[in-house]
Amino acid sequence: MGANVGTTITAFIAAAMHGHTLGAVSIALSHFLFNFIGVLLFMPVPALRSFLLNVSMWLGQLTIRYRFAGFAFLLVVFFLIPFVLIYLNR
């Protein structure tokens, strides 16, 4: 969790130093806030923290057994869900 928040801070610094587009800074800031709020929600509660660990272990074991499961997860989470949400938002 800390490394994830740390990389978003690095992206924010890089976007701020570039300075040509305000869009890059706002995207970096929203990315940081999304990750930081997620850490604040999940880390203090032991039940939520153990749930995330159990789900990630299960997904890792599933991917070891069936290589396509990892690929399918990436397709669904990073392509299918965003496209559906964008389509439904119109």
C-alpha cells in the first residue's frame, strides 16, 4: 500500500514539474487521492485487510493453475468495466 501511494506522489511531482498541462496535475492528484483514501479505508480495519489478502492469494493461486485467469482478470478490470461505465454514463 505504501509503495502504491509513493508512486502516485512521484507521478504528481513529475506532472507538477512539467507544468504545461493542468490536466496532468489533476489526473495525478485524483490518482493519489484514490489510492490514499483506499489505504485509509482498508488498512485500519483488520477484517478488510485480511479480506484483501485472502482474495489476492486466491487470485494468485487461480492464476498459477489457469494462466488465462490472470489475463481474463486484467481484461475485465482494466478494459471491460471502464468501457461499460463510460457507456452507461452517456
